[in-house]
Amino acid sequence: MLKIFEEFWWLGIFSIATFVLTILILPIVIVRLPADYFAVHKADGFISRQNRRWRFSLLFLKNLAGVILLVMGFLMLFIPGQGVLTILAGLSVMNFPGKRKLEIRIVSNKKVFHSLNWIRSKGKKEHFHNPVKISKSYHPRKSPPAP
């Protein structure tokens, strides 16, 4: 039994490190998102205004950060940490087809939505607006469908 602990000591350190990083990074990401992030689609203006060389570099770094958060969130489903919220933060940072629908589907869960707003209230920020219901005719570049 002790041999297992001797061989996998690094797993315990990794678990503690991901837990601490999540506690530090996740609230910053959630508080910095605008309150209407899940209600209205907005293009990423800062990156799209950069010249081509910088745009590619920034998009690469942004997606790399999203992948790291996504992997950490997936691991935290099995080790201590805020797995679902970290996955959502990673998805929010990344760019890929179908991202918006996946985000709305996750945030539509009442427990996830309540947790996000609890974190925002601790940061003295306005609660997130209710996520839009995505219909088959929904297009992320157009305004959200009427309820």
C-alpha cells in the first residue's frame, strides 16, 4: 500500500496545485465577464482590432489558456476543485464552432447559474442576465431570439 503512495506522490501535488490555481483564477475570469455575456453575443473586439500577426498570436494564447482551463476542469471532476465552473471558464475563453450553444447549455443548469452569480456577488458585480434560449434559427452574430 505504501508503494502506491511512493510512486504517485506527484498526483497529490498536482491535485493541490490545480485546486489552488482554480480558487485564484476562476473568480477573476467570472467577475471580469460582462453581466450580459450569456444573454447577448458580442464579438471579441480587442483581438479583432489587432493587425494580422498580433491577432494570430493573441488568438493562439487565448485558446491555449482555454485548453489549460478545460483540462484542469475535467481533472477536477475527479479530484477536489470546481470542475464544471472551470470547464465553463475554459470554454468561454476559447474560440470554436458551437461554443455558444455549449456555454448556454451549461449555464442553463440552475446550480451552475446560481454558483456563477454567487461568485459575481462576492466580487461586487451585477449578476449574470438569464441565458438566451437557443432555437434552431439562432445565429451567434445576430441578436438573440425573442422569448
